Amino acid sequence: MKHIFFDIDRTIFNTDSWYETNRLKVVELFNSKYLTDGISTYEIFIGLLKQRGINKNTNIKKTIVELSQVLKLDEKEFLDDMIDIILTEDYTKLVYDGVFDFLEEIFGKFRVGIFSEGDPWFQNIKLDKSGLSKYFVKERKYYFKNKLVNIAALPTGCVLFDDSDKVGKAIECQRKDIIFKKVNKNYGIGEFNPVDIINEFKGMKYYE
Ligand SMILES: [Mg+2]
């Protein structure tokens, strides 16, 4: 049985939509609880995040605590409030249309896995709370700080779905055995037909 691996953000999960709804929730939190001028506090908060160079490798909880210190907010309360916002999101809604159908179709026919960057704590929240985690066993959830230097971790002859051109380039240079499927971040893997993927796989020399 062969492998199909998936990136999470902008491949199976609409991360941009998550950022938009959570931005509003954080502004609302500042407005209602911490300060009267929520928008400007939010701007300061985001400014601080940017200054720190927040990216996919950021430890989210640690960063929230550090920012609460700079903003002179109660650390524990602010962390709890922010985690509350993160946890109360409707994650199922943020999975692209067609992703569940796609996974249902290939599940059992392929070993499926995750190839992702990001804070593993938060990546697992996305999978667990959306209902996606039932498709992915722990041993095949690969979380790296930098995928580009960990291309070798992918199994021989697998398919990889990812929205990143850089990952696509790295595959092209380093792993001729892998079928790279470039995902459009507006649709995710929902726009692919799983039957086509299965048929394409059957033509590969690694299929057994
Ligand atoms: Mg991505």
C-alpha cells in the first residue's frame, strides 16, 4: 500500500479564513475586556507579533505569554482567553469543500499522512477539532520547522499535495520518485478528483 501525504495550511485547511475570523475575535476581546480601544490595542498586538517575526515556527502559547507581559495584561488570564478563542473556532467549517469526500475515497486504499510546518500543538487542534484526525495516525503526522530540508522524510514513491511552490521545487530537485500535486489555496485538495489520483498512481512503478 502506497502513501499520500498532505500539507495542512491552505491545502486541506483554509488558514486565511481562520486568520480573518480570529482577528475579529481578538479585536472583540480587547474591546470588551482588556481596553476600551480594541482596534488600536490589536494593532499594537499585531505589531509586536510582527516585530518578533512570528511565523510558522512560532511557539504560540509562549508568544502569547510574552506579549501579555509587554502589554501589561494578566498573563494567565490573557493566555486562557486567547486559547479559548482558538479552541472555540468551528474548525470543520474551515476544511475546504470536498476534502472529507476525498479522504473517504482514498482511505483504506492508501496510507495517508501529514507533511506540515507549524506549531504541532496548533496543527493538532486543527486536525482534532475539525474531525480530520481520524484519517491520520500519529506515526504519519510529520511536523517540521522547515519542510524544505526534510524532503527526505517522505516515503518512496508517494503523492504529496501542497500549496507551496518552494516545496514543489525541492521535490523536483531532490525526489524524482514523488508525484507533487500543487494545490490552489482558494480551493484546497477539494478540487482534485480522488479517482484520477488513484488511476495515476496505478501507472507508477512504485504501485503494488
Ligand atoms: Mg500550506
